[in-house]
Amino acid sequence: MSKAGRSQWFSDRSAQPGHEADVSALVGARAAGNPAIRWESLGPFNVGGRATSLVVDPREPRRVWLGSAAGGVWVSSDSGKTWESVWDDDLVQNIGALALDPRAPHSLFVGTGEANLTLDSYPGTGLYQSAGGGWALIGGTQRADTGDPLPSRIGAIAIDHVSPRGHILLGSASTVRSEPAGLYEGHELADGSWEWKAISGFVFGGDPQSQVPVRASVPYRCHSVLFHPERSEAIVSVNLRGWRSGLWRCCDGEWQQLTKGLPPSEAFGRVSLARAPSDPDVLWAYAGHRREGMLGVFFSRNGGDTWHATGEDYFAQQRSTHYNNCIAVHPQHPDQVICGGQDLHRSTDGGQTWEQITEFNLPPHDPHYAHADHHALAITPDGWVYDANDSGLAFSENFGASWQTREAGLVTTMFYDLDVAPTHAEVISGGAQDNGTLVHNLNTPKGLFSRVLSGDGGWTVFNPDDASHLWGSSQHINIAVANNGRFRDATPDGLDEEETGEVWMSYLAMDTSAGRAQPRPVLLGTTRIWKTIDNGVSWKPASPVLDGSTVTAIEIADANPRFVYAGTQRGGVFRSVDGGNYWSENLAGVDLPYRLITRMESHPQNHRHVLLTIAATPPAQKGAERRAYGHVFLSLDAGLTWRNANPDLRLPNVPHTSLAFETVAPFRAFVGTDIGVFAGRWDGAKYAWENVSGTLPNVIVTDLVYHRGAQALFAATYGRGIYRLDVRNAK
């Protein structure tokens, strides 16, 4: 039995055969938005999303910059008590690395594209430098079709302290082996421009026994890069096939592999490196195994010539080092170090002993709590510790003895799903990555959300008659229902192990049609359809396994709730004409691509008029083949036949994630995509589409909800929280 996870869930919804759409498509299409269409940010202002990187101003330790996985760059002048965005909304929001120039600490470098090795990380457009209150692109990615050499996921930036002109090394990674990745070197030219080249020595050297060369174009992963502060020397960690993995040092242009005291090089996976500022020849390495778990924590006191293992038994149970991997040394004490995976660990005696200093399962206000999954650390001379994790920033004033969550104003929440109470447009709920189910109620200050369920929050559904009646869910089919704010478990009995293993997020749908008696029927998608008519007290399978894949979309037609539609991961379309009790065979004929269906929605006044959206994008095509492909499809006969709803290609060739109909005239259809929101008008024969992204940040839109009472469109994003648009101003 396979075990579905977040990474696979996002991979299934991304571009194929690679992981994501071409960056040139993402950037070019997004730039077409109309700035007169203004979206309002609704937060959450108190729950952050995944942070990948951070730097602290050496002149003022209260000033810290934070890079978000999909939410841009933020700065705080009070150690994270408050935050301000310093990243342009129209730039790609996916951030992988930050660095300050040690000789000009006002100059911030930003590497875009998240380099964590999970498939819910997204690409960037290159390396930027702060300039004149804005951002200058000093090295673009190959995928932006600019001729620039850089990869699309920069995870490490090192700035040479001693070079007379600008000299930078970049570490990068790719989730697809065919994409450019590895170590890149940049030199600033006399005119202020930059020249870049890939370092191919690790893959050109060949086997030391046979001297057989390897193609220089083979990509590899480079997760950590350090310059020596007093001489032109660098140390890097690389991850590729065979004996070339591990740690390498460059002196006078020659690369040397560091092996003494370390495990076999071919066992190395992701490694984070740290250098002791008070003694630059003291190095620390937090090393993951190439398959799973830890190789160990190692230190060197002679610049990497020899290494020593520490904490072998202590770290034996660490996991997910491809994702959680960071280490930092106290600036004044080379034997005091903090490292992290799922939790943080500290040694004050050079690694002789270790102690765990955070616990993610504690209540959030416990002094030993910090959110799980740690990605970057910084320590100040006074022993302050900044920690970038899956919910933003944690901060310690006493070298990790106690912790505070610092997320206020950090609007970077990553949502899977969204719903808005039909009776109150201010009551909002959504499922968030690693932050559970979040709810904003009428008695809650604007922009502040409460976590009501834990885990990775999934689908939520409000009862249209009662805003206190809410369904929520989390990964692997955990279902809960609340009346008046009190949740109880409502997971169906009878789920088999294969279902719970195969389904990461289960789709929930409620019959919201007018006049429906309470309790309203609720449908649940696993690999089959489940139905409850008693508020989750009991469930019954309403269908057999449909096509062997997960049910990814369910639509109960408001105009006629006897008509119910379902779409699957494999692109199957199924229909019930009796309210979801019995189901058809697969109706997805030759007109639909065999790709994951993200949403299905029926016209508010016509149950036979149905739209569906497709996620994954095929490779770029030319001529008739390209013109025939679409991401939005239309049926006018209740799902029996389908046609492309975007024949004039006004919609971008990127994954489409969500759908919502305006429920008053002119009954526009809204679609959410990887690059924004589009509106379509039906003229009786076809849809005409226009970009209504406006001021929405350049971020993936994961869900859309139209609210009839407010005449507003709500958008959930994967990295910038929730937004609202008054659609009367977007006509």
C-alpha cells in the first residue's frame, strides 16, 4: 500500500511531466493583471506559513529579514513582534535564501525558488539585490527564457568577504533531476552587472579509479555554502549520485573532497553547514542520509581537514532531513551550537552532550513550544536565537531556554481550502498547511484566526443556515463537525487501510440548495463516495471505488440537488441523478484529458451547465495540438459530453485549481490558477475570459468562494493568506 502525503498531493496538481509550469509562463501571464482591480487582504495576521530563510542585521540584532516559502520577504525591527512586507507583490513570492553583504549590510540578496525537497515548493526567477527601495534582478533563471544561467531554486547564498569586487556562490536544488541545479558562481563586473557560471567540477571529475568523465550537464544538489571570512576559501555540501556527494572545499580554485572522519561519501544526502564566527576554522555539519534519517552531526576544528562525530545515538531517530535541516553556532562560543529537524536541539560543550530545547506538541503558549519543522537559524552575540519554521518565526532571548512565537502581521499562511459562511461574510474558515483548520468568527478582531483543528487542515464546509455549524478535516480522512463551536469526531466507520493511506486530503461537499431540511446531506470523497444524512453520526458508502484513484472534486447542483458530479485524480467524471445514492460509470470521454480534476461547479440556474478545471499541465505544444488543450471544460448536457471552455487561449497554460460561480447576474464563472484569478462571461455559446488578478500577489490561488450576500469573491492562496474582492468593481 502506498502512503499519500502532502508532497505527492501537490505534485499531482502541478505541471507534467516536470513539477511546475515554465517560469516564463508564470511571470508573463501574471503581469497582465489590471491594477485597478483591488483585492483586500483578510489575513490571517496571527498565523504564519512556512519560512525558509532569515538574516539578522549585524548592526542591530532586533532587525531581522524572513524569507517565506511562498509569501515573499518580510522585515521586522523588533525581533519579530511586528512585520512589514518588503517584497513586491508582482514578483514571484517563492523565496529560498537570504544574505546580507558583510561589507555593506544595507544590501540584501534574495534567492527565489524554494529549495526544500518537497513538491509543494515552487520555483523562482533568479537572484535579486535590494536597490533604491526596490529590487534589481542580477541573475535570472534559465527557465524564464532570458538566456541567464541560474536555476529556479536557490537555497543558499554565500558572499565572499575578501574579494575586491562582488563575488557570490549560490547553492541550488531541483525536485526534477533534469532541471538545472548545483553550485553557481557570480562575479560583479565593472559596470555593476553580474557574470554567472555553473560549477561542474563535482560531476566532471569521473571515477578516481577509471578516470571516466561524467557529463558536465548532470544536475546535482548543493544545499549549503560557506566562505571563510579571512581568505578566499569556500566549503560546500553537494548531493549527487555516488562517491561525489558530501563536503568539498575550494582553495585557490581547486576543489578537494573532505572525507577524513566522515561516513562514506555516497551515503550523504542533504547537509547544513555552519562556521563559528569567533573561530572560523571550527565547522559544524548537520548531515542527513541520502535515503532517510540522519548520518549524524559532525564538527571540525581545522577548517574541514578532519571531522568528528557527535551525538550518534542521540540523533539516530531524526527523520525528514531532506526537508528539516539547519544548524547555527554561537558567535562568541564555538562549542555552543543549535541544530534542528522536526524540533531543535542544543549542545553547550562541543557536542559531548545534547538536549532537546523545543517541543512542537506542547500548547502554543508553553515556553518550550516552537512550531515543528525548522529550516533556518541565526544566533546573535547576546544569545538571541531566531528560528524559521513551518509557521513563521520563533524567538528566544536566552539561547533556547524558552521560546516565543513571533507571527503577528506575517501574512504568509498556506491554505489548501476555504469556505465562507453564507449567513455571515465575516465568518471564514480554511485548512492550512501544518497549521490546522483556522476560523475567523464575528467576535474575533479583523484578520485574526483561531486554530480549531490540528494537523494539515483540509476541506471545510459551513452549513448555509448556521455559521456555527462547521465541518472540518485533516490529512488521511480525519473528519470533524462542530455545532456552536464544539467539535466532535465524525470520521466514517468502515474506512479501510488502503483508503486512509491513499487519500491525503478528502473532499467534502454539502447540499446547500434552498429549502433543504436539516440535517443537510454531506458527501465525502475518498477512493469512493461516502454519504451521511444525520450530521456525521453514521455514514454509508454511496458508490463503489470509482476508478481506483482519489475523488478530487464533488459538486451538488444548487439548481437541482439530485444531480451530483464527481471528478477524480485520474481525470474520471462520474454522475449521480438521485442525490448521490447511485453513480454512473466514467463519463470522461475523449474530449477530456486524462488529468486530475480540481473542481466541478454547476451554473446556479442550470444543473446541466457544468464547468470543471484541470490541474496538471502537459509540455508546451505547438500548432493544433497546443490549441486543443485546455484547463477549463464545459458540459451543457449534465456531464455526458465536454468541450474546451477556453478555445481562444485567453487563460494561461498553468495548473487551474478552483472554480466559483457568481450566483447573481451576470453569473460569471471565476477560476483560480497558479498565477491568479480569471473571470468568464457566458454569452450563450462560449465563455470570454479576462484577468481579474489585479492587486492580488503573484501567488498560487488554491480556492475560491463567491458570497452572494456580500457580492464578494474570496480567494485562498498558498503563501499569502486570504483575500477578498468586491466583484461589483471588477465588471
